[in-house]
Amino acid sequence: AQSVTQLGSHVSVSEGALVLLRCNYSSSVPPYLFWYVQYPNQGLQLLLKYTTGATLVKGINGFEAEFKKSETSFHLTKPSAHMSDAAEYFCAVASSGGGADGLTFGKGTHLIIQP
Amino acid sequence: DTGVSQDPRHKITKRGQNVTFRCDPISEHNRLYWYRQTLGQGPEFLTYFQNEAQLEKSRLLSDRFSAERPKGSFSTLEIQRTEQGDSAMYLCASCLGPYYEQYFGPGTRLTVT
């Protein structure tokens, strides 16, 4: 079984400040890891993903995340927050074992950008 | 690439009624997933198709829920005898291959009164 824990249901940062959203996962096999963003009343949009290879992954809108196997973490960062980054962010894990199970999501972190 | 579409976007129904939602995946994607998202939670996996075959169902998918994907194209999710606890956003996603990069539709918001 796999699981995802997102620390902090709400994170508030000032515009221009560093954004750090935390994600820890549990998986019995090497994981595939994802960050999605959801704007109000919309579906989820993929920000970035880690499958294999380079552990620092760059995504859209200036976001990046680093896979740290020893810490079972996949934290999302952005150097400088914009007002348009205000949204709900979800970390998700999938098994790389060849199974067809769906993604397991965390409960989400609501990012608030203060002007 | 027109993206994943879902219809309707909103549905209000009375308890005990049946409802059906439709999902049209990205045309070349052979995998299609259904998720349910309640307020303040992340999406939860319901079921999965590869082409027309339904390969996996979550324990969340009670007997009142049924999903189909005839001809491996669009999919429908039916809920019979709706209950207030069924109120949620129902999300559909599709993907091309084994790397689990799923593309999500805008969702269908169900409200059961």
C-alpha cells in the first residue's frame, strides 16, 4: 500500500517570497511522484513528475521538486511567489511496479499569497 | 488535443434518483480513470479502464456505482439510488502509457439533496 502526507493544509507566503510545500510518501516499491495544482472549480493540472533519473525535477510556472529517497520526500518549491500561484496543490504517488492502480493523493495544501 | 472533457459539469439530484456522468478522454489515450473528490480532500481512486476492459475497482465503489467504457472510447459512471454522501466532485483522467502522467478533466460536481 502507498500513502502521501502533505504537511500543512494551508500555507501563506508573501508575494515574491519562497514557496515550500511539503510532501512525504510511503511506497513499498520505487515510486513515481507527481505534483498537481487545482484552481477553484477546475480539474487538476500536472506541475511536474518524477519517474527515474535526475532527482531534481523542473516543472511549469517556475516550480521544481526534489526526490529524496532517504527522507521519502518530494517537496515542491518556487523561488518567488506570484499572486497567480494561489491554488490547491496535491502531491500524488503511483507504483512503478507495473500495476494499473490509480494515483494516491495527499489531502492537499492550500497556498495563499499575501500581497 | 482537445483535452479530457466531462459532462455535465454540475448535477443536482434528489436522494434516491439515478445519475449518469460522461467522460471523453484524450483520443489516443487507452487508459481512463475515475476519481471522487470531497471537500477539503484529495481525489480518491474509484476505477480504471484499459481500452474497454475495467481492470480495477476501489472498495469505495459500492454496488450502486457502475462504470462502462464501450468500444474503449468515452466512459460513463452511473450512480443508482443516490445518497447524500455521494455529493462530491467526480473527476475523470486519461493517460497514454505506463508513466502515470494522467490528464484530468474539469470534473462533474454532484449535489444530492
